[in-house]
Amino acid sequence: MLDTANYTPRLETVYVDTIRAAMKEEFGYKNDMQIPRLDKIVLNIGCGAEAVRDTKKAKSAQEDLTLIAGQKAMTTYAKKSIAGFRVREDMPLGAKVTLRGDRMYEFLDRLITVAMPRVRDFRGVPGKSFDGRGNYAMGLKEHLVFPEINFDKIDENWGMDIIICTTADTDAEAKALLKHFNMPFNS
């Protein structure tokens, strides 16, 4: 059994031991509190038209996201009705979860070392998907790349959005931080 009282995720240990010193030297920070760090990771699955036809699809997406994140996912609901899409207000349309602390580092580790290599024809993630404030957004076409998902029990294949929020002020600092975590950028 895992002793959670003395457990530190592998990537958090790497960050504390090596990445912080490398970032401080690379950008010349005068204070340790200036060094960028991971703030949170937000995962989102939107069911779209599937959820409009069958409301159980949003529940299925929530269960899958809970398995992937290791933390209970929250169902997302439509804010307003859109007749053209047959969406009514408060209709369940997907799921989301915000990871912080140890779960965040564990998820990032699984994403980089396990899930991304399992993506078909993977050539790296785009290096331009930063928002100008040090946050990185990416998408996966299939949630089946995560080992927690049992391939035989899946009724629907979901895509998912992954947003990695950092405390970096610029995109260059955030990209350097994620490169130190071995994020496979293609540019």
C-alpha cells in the first residue's frame, strides 16, 4: 500500500531538485518566488450532439474523466437554450475537472510518459498553443490513450481538452518550464 503521508510525485521531485535551478539560471531570476511553476491542469470533455440525443452520454463522459483524473469530474450544463442545436438550458453537455497538487503532477507524468506515446502518428504537440499569459492548451482526439480506460467497456470515443496553467508571465518562460518537464513540442 502506498504511504501517502511521505509520498511526493516524481515530476514534483524533479521540479524541486533540477528544474527550478535550471529556470533560475536560464532566466536570471533574483528571487525563488519568481520561478514559474505549475498552477493547475484543467481537463474537459464536451459531448456535443451526442449528449443532445442521449443524456446518458454526458454521464459516461463524466465517469471516464473521473477514471483518467483520479478525482471526481463535474458535469457541465448548457447555459442557454439554442433551438438550432436542440439544446435546452441546463442540459448536461460534458464534464470537466481541475487538478492541483500531487494529482496534477501525477496526471502530467502519465500524459507525457504514457498517453502521448500511445497516440497514433504522434509527432509532438504544437509549440504555439500558448495564450500569452503562460498557459498551454492542447487537445486529444481520443481519450482511449489513457491506460485507466478499459477499451472493451467504452461505448463512445471522446476527445478532450487539456489546459496546463502555470505562474509564468510570458509564453517563453512557460514553454521553457514545460520543456524541462519533457513535454514533446514539435516546434
